[in-house]
Amino acid sequence: MKSKLAVAALITGAMLAPVLSHAEDQDKDRSQPSVFVKDSAITTKIKTKLAAEKLSSLATIHVDTDANGVVWLSGTAKSQSEIEKAVSIARATENVREVKNGLKVKADS
């Protein structure tokens, strides 16, 4: 029984090693991990606020934040008022320095 458990642990470890090393490689271009966390936190806060507003075009609004606190909104919304609401939410979020609005109104098809 102990040998079966040892073999299973060895196989599991061998399977996870490439996955873990690949995940580590993805963030090597980030010179400062704390900046990466801050950027992700800003993006997450904005997405959470957008979800709370229950915007109908939430799934088509993309949010990204760069290392300088600049938020990039892209994608489509169903109305100009939804775009204005998304931009307003982004601007009001803590640590956001600027909002670049690339959202477009897309009529229902």
C-alpha cells in the first residue's frame, strides 16, 4: 500500500512540475511583483464595481491596468450611458490615475 502511495505521489509531482514552472515563467517579464499585484487589484476592483451595477454589456467590456495606474477600457456596450457609467466607475476607483476609453456602442443584432 505504501509503495502505491509513493508511486502516485511521484507521478503527481512529475505532472505538476512542468505546469508550475510554466506559471512561473509567465511573470518573468514583470520586474516588480508588487506592481503586478497592484495592477491586478485595480482591475479586479473595477470589474467588481461594474458587476455590482449590473450593466447588461458587462461581458463585452474589457478592463486592463498598466503599471502606472492607467486603466484601459475596451470592447462594446449597448448604449452610450453604459459607456459613461463604466468610465465613471473606473475613474472613481482608488489608485487609478487615468482612464483610456476605447469602448464603442454596439447595437443589438
